[in-house]
Amino acid sequence: MNDKDYEKIAKENLLRESSEVSGVAVKGYDFNSGVDYAGIVESFASSGAQASEFSKAVGIVNDMIRNDAFIFLGYTSNMISSGNREIIRWLSEHKKVNVLVTTAGGIEEDIIKCLGDFYIGDTKDNRDVSVPSKTEDNPILEGFRASGTELRKNGINRIGNIFVSNNRYIEFEEFVQPILEELYLEQRKTGKATRASDIIYRMGEKINDKESVYYWAWKNGIQVYCPALLDGALGDNIYFFKFKHSDFVLDISEDIVEFNNTTIGIEKSGVIVLGAGVVKHSILNANMLRNGADYAVYINTAVEYDASDSGALPEEAVSWGKILPDAKSVKVFGDATILFPLLVAESFAKKN
């Protein structure tokens, strides 16, 4: 072939005519308009990538609200460890959601925060957290790169870049053991086993603190389920309690009956899941019993290529009957500590 032949073939392949694309033109925020936070978030719809997926999530949540859907909010424990706790508390306080589903850490850390603060893990700003200052002899004790060895020596637990003194867990034990004793005595009197949700409700009542998610859940009658209650400090407390009362019985089967039954017969079901794991699966599995949710929004960073349920996209849930085929659904890949406050600001808070 000569040069003309090469040129002809290359142009035919590279410069072939195509169909035109229509729809929303890609366009980001123009800062010539000044700093308008509402306008910035609005611009996500036309920004592409996860910004546009987030915009879809806002639309779906607003549809849930507009159509009076029964809303399941699921979240992993790090959402309570972080500042998202205050947002979930606000949603519970104002009865914006119908059911909360979380892990053991998502229960206990809310109560523990009522007993004492958690701190951003930066020793430069938190000298009073009793962490040794950074010196030539000490490893860096900051944020996600904090030395686990040094923190352990000082009795400080790390949740990502959040520091928690182990004293909080000692105080938590002092708080929860009398509650277990109270429930145990009721169990002996009635012959009825204690449910996981009974423990959660009783803690919300006893903490009597308006900063608590579960205080408001108790006060407002919002159902709370924890499919893995024994995985965490609560489990440790039940473990120690069983040494005193080996006949103490914790019944999780009644919770699963009540939880699953909440999905059956509701007109519209909406699912919002922050994170994944057992929380995500429990909510979706319950919705499978009604042939699928009408709306679903996932926010997490899990990937789908390992075939995990955590990383699975909504389309996989459709195949199981967990989400309806014609449902409005989206997964936003991102950090919920950034995205969830914006989501609530653009949906539930606007309807307040």
C-alpha cells in the first residue's frame, strides 16, 4: 500500500460519520456567577461522572418524599462515628424516615457519643486527647496514618481519622449493664425473650439525650433493627452479662419477622443505604418479600467486580426481586460523609 491507501483507511476508521447525541449538554458551574452553593449542587446534573449520578439520587429521594413512600434508611457504623450522626438524628427527630437499619457500632456509638466526644485524629489540634506529641522519637500520630501501636499504648481507638478514648467504652459498659439487668428481670417475669430491638429502644429511652438518634427513634416510634447486634461493644457487654446470667436469652427471630412484615402491604417502598454489607442486604432482602422496592439510592465506595453484594449495582438487586424492574434507582460511588449532607439538604431539609 502507498501513503494514499494508508490515509484513506485511517480516515475511514477515524473520521466516520455518526449519529448525533441529544439530551443534557455537559456543563459545569460558572464561577463568574459568584459562589452560589445551591447553584453548584444544581450544576451537578449536567457535570457528568458521579456528580450527575448524585443529581439522580436527589431526584429519586424527592420522588420518595413526594409520593409518600415508606422509607428505609440503612447505614454502617462509620456514619454514626462521623458527623453524619447529627443528620440521621435530625431525620429521626423530624420523622423523615420510617425504619432505621444499622450495625452494632451504629447503635452503640450514638449512645457512647452522649457519654463523651469523639475527636478528629490530629494531635496538632487535639493535645487534650492525651496522645503523645509528634517528636523525632515518636511516629506520626495523625489521621488515617496514625500509628496503631502508639494509639494502643495510650488506650485510644481509631475509626479512620477519628479518635475515641477507650474510657468511653468503660462508661458505656456502666450504662448498658443495668439496662440488660432490667430486661433480664422482665424476661424472668414474663417468660418472653428479649429482642435486639428491645435493647435499642431501652437504651434510647434511658439515655434521655436529644443529641441521640435512638432517643428520637424511641420517642417517635421509629422502628430500629440491627441484624448484627452482637458484633461490637454491645456484643461484648452481652458476653460479660451472660457470665452473670447464663439463662439470658436474646431473640433475633422476632425482629426479623417484624422487620420483614413492614415491607408487605406498603404502597410505595423507598430505600436509602449509606455503605453496604449486612445493612444493605437486610433492607433489600426484606423488600424482596414485597417483590421489590419502588425507589433505591445507594451511596458507597464498594466495587462490583468481586461479585460482592456490597458492591452490587441496583440492577443486580432487580434480578433477585429486591428492587422492582421499573423502579427508580441509582448507585453513587463516593464518600457518604460528603454526599449525604448534600442529599438531605436537597431533599428532606427542603421539605421541612
